[in-house]
Amino acid sequence: MAQSADAPPAPSAAAQGQLTTVEVVGRTESGAYHADEAAGAKSDLPLRELPQSVRIVTRQAIDDLGATKLDDVLDYVGGVSRQNNFGGLWDNIAIRGLPGNENTGMATLFNGFSSNRGFNAPRDLAGVERIEFLKGTAAALYGSSEPGGTLNIVSKRPLWTSANAVEVYAGSQGLKRGALDLTGPIGGNFAYRLNVAAEDRDSFRDHVGARREVVAPAFTWKLGRDTVLEYSGEYLRHATPLDRGVVAVNNSLGAVPRNRFFGEPADGDVTVKNQTHQFILSHEWNSAWRSRVGVSYRETSVNGFATEPTALRADGSLTRQRRFRDFSSNDIALQAELQGNVKTGGIEHELLFGVESFRFDMDTLMLRANPTAARPYAINIYNPVYGQRQPVPTANTDTLEHQKNTAFYVQDAIRLSPEWRLVAGVRADNYSQSLLNRRNATTARQEPSSTSPRIGLSWLPTPQWTVYANAGRSFRPNTGSDVAANGFAPETGRSLELGTKWESADQRMGATAALFDIRKRNVLTSDPANAGYSVAAGEIRSRGLEFDFSGQLSKHWRLTASLVLNDVEITQDNTLEAGGRLLNVPRVNGSLLAVYEDGLANGQRYGIGGGVTHVGRRLGEARTQAEARAGKPAFDLPAYTTAKLVAYWRINPTLRLTLDVDNLFDKTYYASSYSRVWVTPGTPRTVTLGLQAKF
């Protein structure tokens, strides 16, 4: 029976052939790096048999990395690259070189429901059990998405044994963080879990700090022998100045220190608020069939002032604009699925039938003050002076967007024989969108429908090896309208993948190697006949080779590693350079994390390890055809390699000390950029001490 995305499978550690987890709350030790199933695949097929590359960052890997937010794990997943993060206000990544919408980011799921519509604060990991990177297209299951891949965040679930943990951390740049994890049963049919975290930190960036609070409650209620109601909730508040980073001078970085801030401290924080509520009702009809009905409701908002660079002048002054944002959204989605196993002759079918519907509303108000020659609102990058008179932003953007979608999907995972698996699926989406521009009282509408098929085949020549191939299509609606006030055709993608998987006999280690070729069409590009307007005519190609390994090497060692070679280029565009690269996408990236554990004679336990990541050279600002013809050099972000140190000491069964040192050698690097005046510097060496207690 297929597991739902909101209720991850929980076979015993012995059944999985993995090490027993010592702790069930708080930071874990002696857990697994290698996972056997992915909830986001919506299939009982083990990962080794699934004809798709899937990289799962387990809770053990999250804990070993000392990760408290999604950004902390990205460099340890092959083929993932950071994109413009909107001044530190939300996550934005590309998988296999293909980014999502620059404002809403990559296609991301939370327990199988879309969680990237709207405005989403950087993901906190206090209430997260694992992160699933589903590489390649997932449109046959989830609809609108990128063909490079999709993230599924799986939240922590209630346990039926009482367990509690409290964690406190202190570290560099004034870090102070506390977290609480409580779980257990209330009676025989009800169990709860509550994760709470609060964080306050300064920053290596001048005048920049961040505060966040997250509350993530959950419960499981057994309504009967075969019926279960589950709830997962999350409230997250993140407040920080919108920080566009540093600038490049004469196409080079390093002319200004990485700590220098070019906004205005008087603007204060921009605040992002998110809340999510999910209810899942599951019923097992018999040993072969079960159903699942779920509803998800989300609200997001962004509010605050920000001063942002626009252009660097020859005299070293940086012109700026001031903006006020008041964005909000609400999103309600419904899913209903029927899953079952049937046999036809000697062939076993694992069937999934589903329907999904959502309604999404987004209200966007932005005021903006642009610099003028008479009042440039500029700052000297070499000797910044803050506190000048701030311009008052005036009307710029005032829109109300409505999206509706109803989709039907079906998937069949077929065991053709002991050596062959076939997974085929298709999803039909009926989508409608309207965008009201309140400033000119015009409304742009579109109703693109799309059918997204996928097929994959796995061959299992031995109990440890798999050879697989898959092909699929994807789509993603384009927002806005052309010169005639008509909506754009949606982006479409085609993904091909050929790979091999290996899993050790004890299922403690696994590896995947894959070749992929992805094409994306109808990317928005400038309208050559109408300045300031766009047409859906651009095309992008991504192809490459990737390798992932994770697992327990021995009783004492566990290791995770990745290496990716990725060639991404613009194959057609009306403005950008043909054959040019995409922003922030390296040709090479790789990582390695190894941890050694052992016990002492007095019963205490310790672990020590380290990691290294490498990110290759990346394009830092899009280059136009005219710039290329004129010989203007491209602006690149230099490659970088960073190292980290991790260690813990378990003093007794209830108390642990941890040490995390990031960027061990204090490397100056640049994580991402949007242009020469919006470059995000990487964090310098950071030391964090933690104390975790169970009670």
C-alpha cells in the first residue's frame, strides 16, 4: 500500500537493516543517513527499486550538520544551488540548474501539499523529520513544478511513547537559540507533539540581525480500528532587515568588506509571517485498499520598508531606491486519494487515484521611491554614512491575483517480475488565473490546461544493483500579461534520466549515479517589438551527471557524499545571450560529510567529524546579447571550498554537549547574487555550542 506524503512509513530499524536510533527527540545519534522510502514518491517501492533519483536528508544528517534552517543543508545535496534569496527573507534554490519563480522560489511541498505559493520565510528545521529532494519532474503527481526537481519537507509526527527534550545554543555573532520537543500519548487513542523554537542573532553584516519564532503542534487521533485523523500545524515569524549584500567594483568582488551594509538601519526589519494547518483523514478499507483525504490552509505575509541598491557610479557612490512592501496571501488545498494493490495474473499493481483542488489569493502592494539626479539617495561604498533623509515611497504596484486549479492524477507501480519494475503516471490540471491591476483597473486572465505524463522502468539484475530510466513532462503557469493584456502560455518541460543505484546487503548504505537531460520552453523573455513587455518564447537546456552516496560504513563511521557536473545554457532568448549560462548555477559542486562515533568505558559516548563542500564558478548577472557582442565581460562569482567541524559528547543518557564550527578556515566567499550590486556574501567562521537534555 502506498504511504501518504503526510504520514511517512515507520518500519522498525531492524526491518530496515539500519542502526537503532538512540534518541527519539532532540538531536539524534547513531541514526541512519540512508533512507529506504520517500513519502513524496507516493509508492511502497523501496528507493532502490524506484526509477528516479531521490536524495533524502535524514534527521540524523540534519543533526550531524547542526542545521537549524534549510540553507544549512543545501551544500550537502548534489545538484542544488542557491538563488536570489530576496535579501534573506526566504529560501530560493535550483535543482539540476533550473530555478523556480524568482519571487516564490523552487517547487516545495510540506507533507505532500504545495508550500511555495505566497511568501515563505526561511524554513526552520525544529519541527522537520527529513527533507526529500525528488530529482527530475514530479508534475505527474504534484502538477505545477520545475522539471529539475521538487522538495518535500516531512514534519515530525507524534510518538506513542512519552519523550521530551530541551536544547539551548549560543555562538558567534550573538547567536542565542532555544528549542523544545515534547511528545507522547494522552490516553490510548490520542498522541501529540509540540516543537517550539526561538532564535535571536546578530550578523557578520553591519546593522543586520534576525529574530525568529516557530511553533509546530501535531496530533494523531485514532478514531477507530481503521481510521486515523492527523493534524500538523506550523506558525513561523521571521524578522530581519532586507539585505541585498555587497557590490562588485569593476566587475570584481572584494573592493568592500563582506560585512558592509548598504541599506539604511532606520528602515528596521521586514517581517515575514507564515502559518500552516493540515488535517489528514486516513481509512483502511481492507488489507489491499485505503483512502486519504486531506485539507491544507496556509497564510503568508511580508511587511516592511527597505533601502536597496540600484547602480554603482564611477565616483564610488551607490544609488538606491526605497520600497515599502505589504504582501499577503491565503491558500487552501484539498487532496483525496485512493490507493490499493491488485494482481492481474502474475503481475502486481500498486494503484493510486487522486484528485486535488486549490484556491490561492495573493494581494501585493508595493510603494517605491526611485533616485533622481537631484536627489540620488546614494551612499558611498568606501565610507558609508547612514541616517540621511529618506524619500517617501509612492505608488508602484497594487495587484490582486486569484488562482484556481482542479487536477486528477493516477499512478501505477507495477512489479512486472522479480527483476523489473514499471512506474507510470499522468496528471491533468485545469488551471485558471486572474491578475487585477488596481492602478489601471485592468485584469489579465488565462486558463491553461495541462497534461503531465511520466514513465519509468527499473531493472534489478542483482539484489544490490538497479539500472533505471525515466521520462516525464512538466508545466508551470507564467504570471502576468503581454502587450495585448493576454496571459502567457505556461512553461513546459521535458526531462530524461538514465541511472543506476546500489544498496548494501544490510541496507545501511546506498548510492545513485544519474545522467539527465532537461529542456524547458515558454520561458518569459523580452518582447522585441514592445519595450517593457514580455513574450513566452525563451528556452533553457540542462544536462549533467550526478552522484550521491549515504550510509553507515562501519560500526563507528557514517558518511554522505555528492558530486555533480551540470551544463545549463540558454538556448533561445530575445534579449539574453544565446548559449549563455544561468545565474548562480555552477558547473561543478560536491560535498563530503563523515562522522566517527565511539563509547567510553564509563558509558559516555562521543562523536567527531567534519565536512567539506565545493561550489564552482557561477554567473553573477545575466549577460545580454548586446553586451556579449560588445565584448563586455561576464560577471562571475568565484568558486569556493569550505570546511566544517562537528562534535558531541554525551555526558550521560540525558545530557549532551555539541560543538559546530562552520567555515572552519574563515573563507571569504559569495553564496549567490542577482546583479553586480546585489551579491550575497557567505558567512565567516561561526562557532556554536549547544546543550541538549532529555527529561
